[in-house]
Amino acid sequence: MMNFPTLMGITSGAAFLLGFILFLNNRKVNVKANKYLGLFVITLGFAMLEIPLFHQKFHLQHPYVFEMIGLSRFLTAPLLYISVLYFTSIHKKFEKKILWHFLPFAIFTIFSFPFFITGKNIEFSYETGRIVFFVLRIALPLQALIYWCLSFGRLQKHLKHLQQISSSTEKTDLIWLKYFLLILVLIILVWFNLVFFNLEYLIQFTPFIYLLSVFFLAYFSLQQKEIFDFSKPELNELSSVQLYKKDSPKRVSGNRLNELDEKLRMLTESEKIYLENDLSLPVLAKRLGASCNETSFVINELYQDNFYNFINKYRIEEAKKMLLSDKYTQLNVLGIAYESGFNSKTTFNTTFKKHTGMSPTEFVKSNTNLIKKEA
């Protein structure tokens, strides 16, 4: 079997390659987010590189470089979270408060200054040394856990917000990023074993798990598409759309609310705007002659629903009519899905089952049997 340090060296090389691909981002999608994600993967590669470097006694030949590689670990978790922030933010502006996430790195770097100047670490008394060692031991694992939870929470919030502005989320729901984060859980668990538990049977498989994890990270991260593919004026409007809460201040007056509701009913019931596959909140708002914020509030307030569910309810009703008509003999389920406004068969089937409690095929069979019984 290939030895541990060699395999870890290969794994870190794979991480560096993925990191540079994401950072350079030749496809030009989610540019800022991918720069941070690329830097995250590169620092992950450095963390994995420590084992083969230590095995080669690199820490004795180049102690300062080895110390900097160790310090770079404090950049890993914040870089992940910042990349998720950019993936899920409509406006990709740099904010100074982001710099606070690098405070632990700055503190531990300052703490290492004596080593860089004199080549020796700060000396502590026995009791103080125990406390310092304990802090150093748990700082990175604690940071990793906190930032992973923050990243996952931010992603879940993004999914809720997405349903306020889009009627079709399969291209923008960042499902690949969810899988990316879940793979990172595996890496974190295996790393925790090395730091705290030292379970021998797991340690021998650690480099293989790391290597497979990096390949899966590459597979999921390279699938991504542009998240907010809107014009700049539309992005400015969408940034003002708020998540609806019953006790929130009214964003639209009574008369304006009734006026917009009347127009909305005409667009949905007469013009069947929901049949447009690329329908989004900005498109609907433009047709209503309203802002995105007003349009979102009308749907939230009067129909107690978000934009995604509101539009897809109409699409499901249209699909039900098609499935029971002659169109069903001319089109398959995928054809019905597209004709009723959906962009994919998977989303159609999932949404159909959510609203009716059965699949499209089951719906057709149950209604066919009902007609036969009535006949």
C-alpha cells in the first residue's frame, strides 16, 4: 500500500490544482465567490501538505516557512464562509466588516512574531503553558465547526430568499454547494480523529478519504452556474426584496395593493403568464408596472405564499388539465412539464407530488379509474 505521506502529498496537489482552477475561473461565473472558494481549497491543500513536509523534515530545514503554512490554517474556515456569502449575495460588493473574519489569523500571527524574530517560541510557566496548549489545540477545530455551521445556515437562508424571486430554482439553488459542504463534514470528522481520538483503523484510511473527498469537491464545485443572472437594474431592485413576516410594516398601501392584485389576477388567469419558463420576479414586476418589492409583498400579504409556490400552483393546475386532456396522448410527462411552465422533469415531478400527493402518472391513473367507475 502506498505510504501515508506520499498519498497526502498527492491529495494536497489535487487540492492545489482545484484551488487554482476555481481562483482563475475561466468560465467567468460567480467570479468573486470562486476566488474565495479557490483560496479556501488552496489553504486546505497546505493543511494536507504539512504531513508529507514534516515527514521530509522540512520543518527543520525551513522552520519559518513551515510555521507560515501552519498559520494559513486559520484562513481556511473564514475563506469558506466568505465564499458562501458571495455565492448567496445579490450584490457582490466587498465590505470592510469581512476583515473581522481574519482576526484569529492576525492574533496567532502576532503570537508567532517572537518565533520569526528569534527562532524561539514564547516560554510560559507550567500552568500557563497548559492553558495555551489547550487553546491552540481546540482553536482550529472550534473555528472549523463554527464557520461550517454559519456557511450551511447561510445556504439555507439563500434557498428561502430564492423562492421570493424565482419560479424555477433548479439552476440557482446551489445544491452543488450543499453537497460540497457535506463532503467537508467528512473531511472535518476524519481530521478530528487525527487531532483528538487517534482511532488506528480510521487513521490508515485517512489519506484515501481525503483524496476521494477532494475529487468529489472538484466534481461538485465545477458544476456550478451563474446564480443571479439578472441585469444590474434588476439586481438593484432584487436587493430590496425582504423576507415576509406577518408583523412587518406594510410595504404597499391599501389602494395600491388592490390595484396590483387586480392586475396580477389578469396576468395569471387571463394571460397565463406562469407558462413562461423563465418567469422571475423582475419579469412579473415589470408586467405589473410595480417594483420587485411591491410585487413580492402583494403575493406574500394577499396569498400568504412566496413567489415560487404562487407561480407553481398555477403551473400544477395547468398540468393537471393537460394530463387529463388529449394533449397527454401527444406529449410525454416531460412535454407536459415544459408546456405548463416548468424547466425540468425532476422539479415538475417533485412539485406535482407536493401539491397533489401523487406523481403525474399516478394522477392520470387514478382519474382514469374514476372515470371508468362513473361510466
